[in-house]
Amino acid sequence: MNALPGQVPQIDAASVPSEALLLDVREDDEWAAGRAEGALHIPMSEFVARQGELTERLGESERVYVVCRVGGRSAQVAAYLAQQGVAAVNVDGGMLAWESAGRPLVGDNDPAFVA
């Protein structure tokens, strides 16, 4: 994980711990197409209004790994969370990198879907 001054820490998809709290900020259609099993889904467009759903799941001093399609939206949400005092890490490369790394995915049409 690397963090430059003033930036949110980032981690590559292959290095995200399997037991980590993963926050997926993609929109509903992206989520339905394929996601990490067990991820919390709050679209970026709804995040501020639904932030309580994350804080309910977050343990004290627990890190949240934020992911979107390629890493831009998740970086914005992770930066916002960091400003709120949450230990947030951006998943570099997003779900495209997640899939490329061979991490498992599930989808709405096929719950057994694996990339």
C-alpha cells in the first residue's frame, strides 16, 4: 500500500485481504454485472445520504477498501472517508483489476459466476 502526502492510500486488487470490508461505489447496473461476494454496495451518487450503512458495518479502527470500476470514483469516496476520520484505502484499478487478478466475482444472473 502506498500513500503520497495528501493522497488516500492505495492497494492493488490482488493484495486486498479476503476478510476485508469492501465498499463498492459503482452504480446498480455495474454491481449487477459482477461484484466481489460480501461487498457492501452504496453507489457514489447515494453515498453521502447512505453513509450510515457503512459506519454500522465498520468496526473501530477497521479499514474499508473502496472499489469502483477503474479507481476514480472510489478514490474520491476514500478521500471523503479519510476526511471523516475513517481508515479508507482505494483499490487501485477497481473491479477491472480485481477481475484481472483472478479474484472471485458473483453476478445477479449467475450467483456461481467466477471470473
